[in-house]
Amino acid sequence: MEAGTFPNEEFQEYVEKYFVPVKYISGPDAEQFYRFGISIEPAFLVLDAEGNIVYKKIGFFEADLLMQQLDKARKKAAHRAGRKP
């Protein structure tokens, strides 16, 4: 994932502006994979303030497409919380 999506500077700025990124690594963080029902990597999750999954993407993806999906997830989470995105 780092080779394709995360080096994209625009993507990094977007994530830093709107999200709190957390990276789990299989092995030492296996309990988190089980917690969210992840059985393969890479996986990308967006959680709302209560820890509910708002968006889940398994596999590789392009930065532009992922930013579009994250924008929808961010708005959905904000709507659930009763505030403007």
C-alpha cells in the first residue's frame, strides 16, 4: 500500500486534515484484525466517533478514488454525529 497510495502527497494531506490515521500490522496487531473482521491485507477502515465502521475497503486502490470514498465516509460519520462535515 505504501508503494502506491500513501506516498501521494495530496492523499497524505487529506488524511491528516480530516482523519486520525492508525496503522495496524498483522502479527503484533492481530487482535485488531479480528475485531474488525479483516482476514486479508491491505485493508482500510474509517470508524465513526463510537468506533463503528463507516467505510471498509479491502485490497489495493488508487489515491484519487480512495479520497472520494473517504470524503463520503467522513460526511456519513459527521451526519451520524449530527454535525456538518
